[in-house]
Amino acid sequence: MVIIPYIIYLIIGILAGISMGIIGIGAGVITLPLLIYSGMNIRKAVGCILLMQLLPQSLFGVISYHEKGFIEYHTALTVTLGSIFGIIIGSSLVSRGYINEDLTYKILTIILIITAIAFTKRHLLHM
């Protein structure tokens, strides 16, 4: 077993965790591109991220934000319900072969660009 990839994955996880704690994003926007850049296949990277998001990645952040009163539970539960339906649809499309690996990369690229534009626009409007 080669230890170097796991050290890289640990560092990626630490960066994602710091990002999640500060700005609430990490698994998709930060971890996925870093896992792909490190040489992991996009399908395996998505699988890793889905496993990470089950509970352990967010638990400590949720506790901390709850203690400070920073969670709007009705909104969070509504978005969670929608995301459950979305993950079922998205996973089914991939597992049935409607979305291939190339299209997955294109979708990721579009989402990252839209996210960057939205954050930049919001920041520039509030300067």
C-alpha cells in the first residue's frame, strides 16, 4: 500500500472541512475537483463525496452552528427534502447510463462556472 495518495486525500479532506466550517461548501465545490486532479476517476470521486456527506463531515459544524443559532431549520429541512429527490434522480440517471463520464465533467464545469459568477457578482454588488 502506497501511503502518499492517502496523505494527499487527508489534506484534501482537511481543506474541505475548513471550507465547510467557514463557508458551508467543501464536498462538491472543493473536494471533487481536488480528487479528480489527484487522479481519481470522477465517478469514484462522486461516490466518495456522497459517503462523506452522509454524516461525519457535517456533524461537528451543525452542532457548532446550532449552538450559535445560525440554522434556519425550516429552510434546511425543505432544501434537504428537495435534495433527497434530486439525488435519487441524479443517481438513477448515472446508474442507468443516461449521463456518461464526459457529460459528468461538463456538468461539473458548468456548475463551478455558475457558482463562481454568482459569488463574484454578489461580492461586487455589495462592495
